[in-house]
Amino acid sequence: MDLSILWYLVPSVLMFVCGVFGFVTRKNMVAVLISLELILNSADLNFIIFNRFLFPHQMEGMMFTLFSIAIAAAETAIAIAIIINIYRQIGNTDIREITKMRF
Amino acid sequence: MESVGNIVLYFIVAIVMVACSFMAVRTRKILRSATYLLFVLICTAVFYFQLGYQFLGAVQIAVYAGGIMVLFVFAILLTRRPDENSNDLTSHRRVWGTICSVTATVLLLLAIFKMPVINDLSLTQVLGNGEITMKQIGETMLGTERYQYMLPFEAVSVLLLACIIGGVVVARKR
């Protein structure tokens, strides 16, 4: 039995789909952010898999993943700052209650 | 032919990863959701290690599992009243989410299994191309020639600075 590219793509797809499901159904903002992290993580894993199996002599996918991790960290920090600010203004983090972004 | 250890490791990590990502979006308590996300990130790091990207696995553990998870736990603890669950989901949203995710699963799996495979190498064959050394990574990241990434590197540092300032401005007390 060989571990080829398909074996690695399937868990990545399932992780992405779980992220989409959480993104649509969750109503706490932090939980939505967690689902977003799942989606991003699956994209990173895909970069790595395609890099390793299809172009093993290059390292473009790896560099893309490195930058993507850095950008995801920045994005999460800003999103959490915004969430904490919203919580301070409104008192909860339910996405159905946030109907205007005016402070 | 793959070694038995690699196959066993693959199955353990894949099953734990899929199960934990499912639990992360289904569990009622938000702090547990963050913990399951941590397990997913660590499993991804194990995949990176298994695919031969040791540096990237270390970055994944240090930045994601170390840094971002702390941010998440802080955010969760700061934005809820104690003993509060992330309570039930509205029904039409759950229907929409199920429709979206089932459709996406079917389409993506169809796309994957129908895709013309460029090469059908196994893991041992592609890993035979040699390790990526730290010297190579550093030269790729800080070089200015073709396939080298000095400019994105600097752009990311500016982005992080902007992110620090933005975070302070957004979250400070008025």
C-alpha cells in the first residue's frame, strides 16, 4: 500500500468542510473564528501536499504556507481585538445581535 | 512500498484530525472547541513532519499551537460570562450548513478522485529528494533573485507592525 497524494488530500478536504459547516452554523463570534482557522489550516496543508508530491524539488508551497501562517496570526489578533471591543460595547458576541458596526 | 510505521502514523493522525475538526465545530462548550482546534493544529504539524518539512512543523507548533491558541483562550475567557455555553444553533442555519457541507464534500471528493494525477509517486519516493536544510530556507527567504522571497518577507514584517498598532488602537479603552 502506498501513501500517495490522494491519501493526504482526503483529510484536508474533510477538515475544510468541517470549517465551512462551523462557519455557517455557529453564532458565537469566537467559534466562527475557530472555524475560519480550520479552513485556513486546510488550505495550508493543501499547499504543502501539492508541493511535496507534485513538485518535490521546489519549495514554493512551503514558503506560501510560512507567509500564510504569519498572515493568519495577524488576522486572528485583529479579529480578536475587534471581538473584545464589540463585547465591551454590546455585552455579548452573538453574530445575530451585531447588526451595525458603528461605535 | 511504504513502511508500516508511516501507514500507522498516517491513519492515527488522519482519524484524529478529522474527528477533532468535526468535534471543534459541533461541541457546545466554546473552550472545548478551542481545545479540539489545538489537537487539529498539532495533527497538521505531524503531517508536516511526516512530509519532510521539519521547519514548517516547528513553526506550526510554535505560532499556531503556541501563539494563536493563547489568543483564542484569552478571547474566550474575556468575552463570556462564567458557566455560559455557546448554546443551540438555529434550525434553518443548521439545515443550510448541512446542505453546504455535504455538497462541498461530494464535489471536492469527486474533483479529487477524478483529477488527472500528474504523478503517482508514493511518500517514500518523494522523500528521497533530500532534506530541506536551514541554509536553503534562509537563502530562499532572504534572497532577491527568482524564487526567493525578500519582498514578501519585508511586507509581512510591515503587516505585523500594522497589526500590532491596529490591535492596540481597536482594543484600547476610550
